Amino acid sequence: MILFLLPAGDYDPTEAAVPWAALRDAGFEVRFATPGGKVALADPRLTDLGFSWLSPWLMTRRAELAAYWRLTEDPHFLAPSSYEEYARSADEDPAAITGLFVPGGHAAGMRTLLEDATAQRLFARLFTQGLPVGAVCHGVLLAARARDPATGRSVLHGRRTTALTSLLELTGWNLTRLWLGRYYRTYRTTVQQEVTAALADPRHFLAGPPLPLRDTAARPGRGFTVKDGNYVSARWPGDCHRLAADYLALVRAHAAGTVHRAG
């Protein structure tokens, strides 16, 4: 069973729905955890409200939005458990969870995931067990904040990763801040800055091409991901078709017993 960690709300619909659809279509079971075990919906500005004249560039694309609405009808999505329940489950039956995925999002509700100590500990446990782990955008902040109990350092210390880049984050903020304020700035420090500070070497943060292109189901190669052993990361919704394919490959490799920690 692949576990998706969601906040109480405000996550990016593309970043959750595209990987979910790839796993479901491949026959893998996906379950969901939220802070209080209640159904969590995506950022309404990305699904319904839009961005006025900027909507064609900033709002969720039609195909990805359709995938999100399908996700909201999934029985497992409609019956999530809490982070605490899955943490106990990992203690009682370590084999029950076979993978972990964390979508991102930049609206304020994401903090209910990123700042949750139980979610951080659960992430660290599954990551250090060598299970296939995927994270995108702000979801990589959970990885940066998850501490390896053996070292006290972030589980990303010694790993290569990407995440939402400062260029992408600050561009979105500058385009919208006159009427949306800090909507695109979840924290004063950018995601790239915080993630980079958790790494063993700043060069382990890979920003990808300076001009990012949105990928599609037909053209996943436009996306950018970073793979390191049992972990794969991406920057933004425009990478999610490639991320979904790469994470599915990790899950299949783990099921076949061929995933190893990168040296």
C-alpha cells in the first residue's frame, strides 16, 4: 500500500492527482493520511477561483484538473486516516506501508503537513527504511525537516534533490502579490533556501533548466526530476507526469526487490 500524506487542505491538485492516477492505473493500492483523519481538498484557487487574467498560466490545466476530480471520488480518498494512526500502523505492521508520496502546494493550509511532528517522524521512518519515496514542490520541505534518528540530521543530508526553486516561487509571488499578498510565499525563506540548508553540500540541490516547461501525459520528458536511490523529487506541477512515471518505476523496482540506496 502506497501512502499519500496530505495537509488539511490547500495542496496542489496536479501534484496529488497525476501520481495517484499513475499508481492506480498500474494496479497499486493508494491510501491517504491527513492531520485529523478528515477529507482534505486541494487549494480552491487552483481548482475553482482562478487568478483573473493570469489563470491560463497559473491555474490547474484541464486534463490534470479532471484527474483531481476523479481522485476526489476514490473511496480511499474519502476515508483517510490520521498521521497518528498510520504511525501506529507502521509500528504494529512494518510491511503494511510499501511506499510514500508527498505532494506540495504553497497556500497556508500546507503548513498543517509540513510543520506536523508526527508526519515528519513518519516520513523519516519510511525514508530510512528504504521504501520508495516521492516528493514535489513544498513536499520536499517535509523531507528536509524529517530527522534521521541515527544522525539527528535531515534525511536529505547526503542525498541529491530538487524542490520548488526560488526562481519559480518568487516569480509566482511577484506576479500576484499586489492582490494576493503572501499567497505564493508559504514561508519567508524560499523552499530552495531551506532545502539546500539541510543538504550535505549545496551542490546537491539541482534546480534543473532555468526555463521550465510544463510536461504532459504525451510529453513527460519536458519535466525534470532528481533520483537518488529510493527517493525521487520534482520542482512544480509542470514536472508531475515525469515524476509519476519515475515514482511508479521506483515502486515497481521495490516490489521486485531491486531498489538500493545510492552511494
